Amino acid sequence: MMQFTGICSMRICRSALSPWMHSPLPTTCCAMPQVPSPTVRPNPTRSLKRTRRSPPIRSRSRMAIFELCPWIRYSTDDAQGGHSTAFFYIAPIIRSATEALMTASGMSSTDIRRIASADMLELPEHAVVIADRSLPQTILSRVPDAILVEAGERLKSLDVIEGLALEVLQRRSSRPMTLVALGGGSIGDAVGFLASILWRGVGLWHVPTTLLAMVDSAHGGKTAVNLGPAKNQLGSFYPAEKVIIVDEFLRPLPLALRREGIVELLKALWLGDAESTRALGTRSIEELTYAPYAEIATQLGNMIDAAVAIKQRIVAADPKEERGIRTTLNLGHTLGHALELTMGLSHGSAVAWGMLTSLHFAAREGMPESDIRRCRETLFPLLQPLSVLPGREVLLGAMQRDKKRHDGQLRSVILHALGEAVVHTEISAESWIDVFHAEWQNFQNARVRVRSATPRAVSLTLEASKSELNRALIIAAQRIGRTTIGGRSSADDVTCMLRALRQLGYPIEETSRGYLVDNLERDVRTSPSDEGVTLHVCEGGTTLRFLLALCAARATRHKIFVAPALMRRPHDPLLRSLRSGGASIEEFDDPSGQGFIVRGWRQMPDAMSIDPRESSQYASAIALLAVGADQPFTLRLLGEPVSETYLEMTLAMLEDAGVETIRHGDLIALNQSERLRDKLTMEIEVDASSRAVWSVARFLGHPVVPGRKVRIPRQPDSAVDKYLATLREAERGEVSMDLGDVPDLLPVLAVAAAMQRNTVTFTGIAHLRNKESNRLDEYAETLRSVGLSVDVLSDGMRVFPLTALQPDQYFRTHGDHRLVMAGALLSFAANTPLLLDHPWSVGKSYPAFWEDVRTAGWSVEQVSRV
Ligand SMILES: NC(=O)c1ccc[n+]([C@@H]2O[C@H](COP(=O)([O-])OP(=O)(O)OC[C@H]3O[C@@H](n4cnc5c(N)ncnc54)[C@H](O)[C@@H]3O)[C@@H](O)[C@H]2O)c1
């Protein structure tokens, strides 16, 4: 078996074959060729820079190398603008091999520069710059007069490229010409492609602005455009003459895009050698991914150097992907592509899961256990929780498509050791899927250790309210005409609602700011899907109740599958009311699952009654039907609604949409107005429940800024400040507060209460006993298990001041997302690490919780194996 161990070469060839790669690659498994380790090791303390114009270098041995290899040009400037460590470890054997390569191919080369910042980029006189129009002005202002284009996959199409070519030719109609791509990978791919075909090839420079482009797509000469829906089907090998990496451009990069780049960066380090992972330095991947840019700039710069050098080395050994060596750059991609395709995951997230899964096969091939453990640990902060997986057949289909591209063989890149990647063809798609499922299960069951390491005064950007969004989606689905919804959420409840409404045939599109629903009359009244649809509502209580009512108002049959825990929750008052309105609703429980079969009424009744004492959602679910009703409609409340404010939210949103609501005692009259058919825009507020968690953190002394304020306080949890003000009184004496409107705040407020000097009593929350489980008892049990002193009362809980909290205690969350958040807050408040189970249950209401926790300075480690 041949191996390829790490060394850095700084200049690559347009086309070249290595003289040390004459032997044919094995058919079942091809490996990278062995190159002895470099004899010169980095000396991070030594300042070193080399370009054609650079001052003489100090090291004699290095000087000798440069004299021998004057084509080596790679320079870095550190953040202070001075010259610092460069990657110049040229083992003699690499040098002679690469010299031979160059001679053999008469190639040109890529000159790579990394600079800290630049007021204005130095570009050739004959440059035509093509830039991403969405780049921050601070970046666009560094180039003169660029052609601005929309970045993304749409750019990578032949018709857009044609238009772009015409625009370029208007700017410059004769040689010499150099196209400069300023932007992320999509800009690089498209501009590179254009440069390769314009006049059969013009000059090309890349100025990458995303981390992914800096460490990956700008190097290696692959250009690509899409063909219909199929990605990267047309392209060429066309390395840039120059790549300029400007550190400063990473400052405004959103966190999600930084994480995408870190995945590719980590992949390159794994492909390097055991030493390459040292480029990680003292900062963890968690910090590099989530800390503010200024904190990690220097370290990130070093890692970019290392990753670029590794990629260059691999590309130089197999520039046109003919020898299987370059295939190793696809580490994590075999499964990753299938996940990207079937789950809509971002490329980086999908590849991270692919890399994790590949470690199982790496262990089988003898990769040392300690390295596997380290790789798992570094990958952990990059893994995006996946609440549901695609079916096995769906994943298999996607992997088979990949297989078709390679003579019917699935090519799997597996590490045998760090720096020793081997392409296997004997691993089946089925094995990948089995291992992935096992890894996912491990991840789901893992506990995390939470510790508030360096509290940061960051300002968080939170998603839109899921309560408001679910109501807005049900309103928009029933309206005739165009409804624009401003605000998005990736919470499980909203995802589940969106999927179900689309299955019912409602045309809901995603936009950059939210959702767009444009219904024709027939979409609403006689949807083609009305013949009967099967829906899955997972664990979403709101989703189930709203959909039960919506299906009752559609004249056909619907089968709704419901998760067992949700099935156990009380729904009887709603079912009784819908049945008395004329809908047929039967429960089913068979080997296929549990749920309801609903056959809707022919004509909506003009009056209904509902008992809202267990949940105001029952009343909201029926009131929302007024949007699609043909006539005015009256709803009678048979008792005081619990969490009344949620019903008020529903009525206020109905008013905004054009349904007049008049409430008189227990009667609510709902009349459709002319406005119901106008174009409607519904702006959704930030999620007040997510914001409340950070308000409590701030109350407890964390410097975080908990996102944008809620302007219209429709969400009950937006009143958190009022409760915190009462809590503050507990410094002076015992306090009591009624949480009847905000029962979900109990866990985080209980943590805040335990930090006060006096006892705090919470009342009005007896109904927490009627949820999927007896939440009141569960919350008390968890808080007591880590040493908090609490009493359960007939309608609430009393919390006594915390005396001491031992580190690393197990905070049992029962899979309740509110307890997970409370546990993280407690670890901060008591400045003590805690172990939490079911950490990913937060996906139900606040999927970005752990990202925000890490951004705010907590450290989150896996405790059991991921
Ligand atoms: N050629 C290759 O070898 C190769 C390798 C990997 C990926 N790719 C391609 O790269 C593309 C993905 O790359 P990408 O994520 O860089 O995509 P991108 O170009 O679509 O950029 C993503 C987003 O980042 C924004 N952005 C860019 N720089 C920014 C900055 N400094 N600050 C704030 N926002 C910024 C852009 O406006 C855009 O919205 C895909 O098309 C993929 O196929 C190519």
C-alpha cells in the first residue's frame, strides 16, 4: 500500500504527473503515494516571508531551497501586517519530484498570498472584477468598479454565464484580460469557468471571501456550472494564476458560513498528517467556530495556511483527478452528498456527518484509537443535530446515484492514519447507512458537559416565534390570494407544520425572509390533494391540534400519524367539539402507528363551543377556521381558557388578516371582512421564549444581549422582564408569582429563583401535570437531583435558595427542551459544570440554542462517545 504523508508545497501546476507515481493503482483500493516526512519543521517563532519581491530570508538552508526552487512563492502576513510564519518545509525529495513535474508539463503555477488586510487590492491593469453583490461594502470597496452578480447556485448556469460573458466583453474587448473572482465558492466556480472558455482561456485570479473558498474551492483549479438541477456537471480544470486571501474579509462572515469552512479545513488537516492537526493550536474547534472573529483571527490564519498547503500538495500530485489521489479530498463526501441531497443539509454539515461515519471504517483499518477519539472530539462542535433521518431506501437511492458516476463502484475515502487516506471500493452503501444510523443513535443518546467558560457580551440573533408562525401559516393556507410572512423558524414544530400543509396541497414557498403563500380559489376550496392525505405530526402539540381542526374543515379523509407521547396528551375537548360540528374523527392504533383518521364536515357550522380549560390551543384551532369559512361564525368558550394570552394572540392575528373578532364574555364572534382577500404581509416577532432564556441569563449576570426586543407583546413569554423584576424582590424577602400565563418559563425562572436570598413561590401551574407527563413533578425531581431544594404545591412549586452545587452532577432533562435550557443556565449561575442528557431536544422549540450557548461563551463537550 502506498502512502502519502504530509508536507507542504506552495505552488501548483496546471497539469502535472508525478514521477513517483508510475505504478498503477490497485483496483479495489487505491492509496496515496508515500513521500518521506519533511526534514525541516516549522519554527513558529521565526519570521519568514518569501515572494519574488520579498526581502532575503534568514535561514540559510531555506535560502538554499529557494535558490533551487525560485518558483516557490507563498507568503503570509500576520494580523499586525508584519511577516510571520510561512509554510516552507520543502524536503529535497518533494523538491526534485515537483521540479520534474514542472519540467514534464511545462506548466504554469498558482501564486498564493495571504494578507491581513488591504485598503485597495492590487490588481492587474487589464483586470475585470466580478463580485458577489451581497458582499459587505467594506469588502466591495477594496476593488474598483466590479461587475456585481448574485452569488449562489443560480449563478452557476450556462444562461447566466452567457449574460456575464457579454457584460465582461463590454468592459474589455481585447487581450490581455484577467478575470478576478471576488466572493465565495459559487463566484469562484462560475468566474473560473468563464475564464477557461472566454477566448479559449484568459487570465484568472481568485480573491475568496468565504472560509470555504479560502481553504478549498479557490485552489485546485476546478471550475463548475450546474446542468439543470444536477450540480457541477459542466466544468474544466483551470487553476488561477493568483489567489489572494485577505484575512480581514472573514470578519463579517456569518457564523454558519464560518462553520462550513471549518469543516473543510478540518478535513484538510486530517488528510495532512498527525502533525497537521497541531495547526489547531491551543484553541478548540469550538472556539474557532463560535468565538468572535477578533479572538481567533491569528489561529485561523495559521490553520488556513496549513489547509491550503495540504490541498495544494494533494492537487499537485493528481491535478486532473486521474490517479485517485485527489479523490481523497472527498473524505466524508460519499455519505455527505447523499445527506445533502436527501435532507437539504448544508454541504459542510453533511460532510461533517460523513467524516464522523468514516471514522468507524478508519478504526477497522487500524487507525489508532487515540487519534480516532481526538478526531471525534474535534468534530463534535461541527455536527448539526438531525431530528429525523430520511428512510433507508431514500438514502440508498442517493448513494447509488453517486455510485453510477464511478463505474458502478462506490468510492469511499477512509483514513488508515492521520495523513494516510485510502480510497476503498469494497464498502457498500448499505454499510455506510448502517454505520451512520448507529452514529446518529449514539449522538442522540450522548450526554454533554456544559460549562460557562468565557462569558461573552455578544448580541444574539434569534429566530421568529414558532407560536405566531404556526398561526400565520394556518391563516395563509386558508386565505385566497397572496400572503407574505416575514420571519422564519427551523423549530421542529414549524418544520412539521410546513411539511403537513404542503402535503395538503397548499403552495408555500420559502423566501430569504420567510414564506410566501399565493393561493388560487381552487387551491383552498378543492385542493387536488383532497382525495385523502397521510400526515405525520411527530411530537408537535400545536401542529396536531391546528391540523385536526383544518382537516375537519376539508370534506375528505385524512390520516394523521402522531408520536406516542403526543397521543397520550389530552385532546378530548377538541375532538368532541369537532365531532359535534359534523366531522368524523376516529383514533387508530395498529402496527403502522397511532393517530387519527379525520373525515371533514361538508359545511362548516355557524356556531361551535369548546372547553378551553386544559388548553387554549383548542379554542385557537377552531377560531383559526374562520379564515376559510364562508360565513360569520361564533365560538362559545365553556370555561376559562388556560394560558389565555395565547388565545388573545390568535384573535389579534385573525384581526390583522381581515377577520373581525368581537369578544363578549364567553362568546367570540368572527366575521370575514373585505380585507380578507387583500394582499397581506404578516411580520412575525422574534421568539419570546428563546429570548426569555437569555433575559434570565442576563438577570443572572451574563453579559449577553438577548437579541431584538419583541415590539408587539403577543407572546406571553415576552413578559419575562416583569417576572424577573418580581424575582429581584426576593433579595429582600419571600416572593410569590402566578405563572398561569407563562407555565413554560417555570424551569428557567426556578433556576433564577434558586440563586436568590429568599424563598420564591410559583403558582397557577397545576395544569403542568396534564402534559405528556406530570411536568411539575418531573421538574421538581430534576432540580432536587442536583441539590436544589424545592417543594411541589397543589398548584405550583416553592424554590429555596441554593446552598451548594457539586460539579459534574447529572441534570436529568427527561428530554424536555425547557429543562435542557434550565440546566445550561444553572451551570452558568452556579459557575459549575453539569452533565445534561437529551441535549438535542431543544430542536423542538429553539434549534439554534447550542450554537447561541457556544457563541455566548459556554463550552459544550461530549461526555459519552458521540
Ligand atoms: N471548485 C471547487 O473545488 C469547489 C469546492 C467546494 C465548493 N465549491 C462550490 O462552492 C459553492 C459554495 O461555496 P460558498 O459557501 O463559499 O458559497 P457562495 O459563493 O454561495 O457564498 C455563500 C454566501 O456567503 C456570502 N458571503 C461571501 N463572503 C462573505 C463575507 N466575507 N462576509 C459575509 N458574507 C459573505 C455570500 O453573499 C453568499 O450569500 C458551491 O457552489 C460549491 O459547489 C467548489
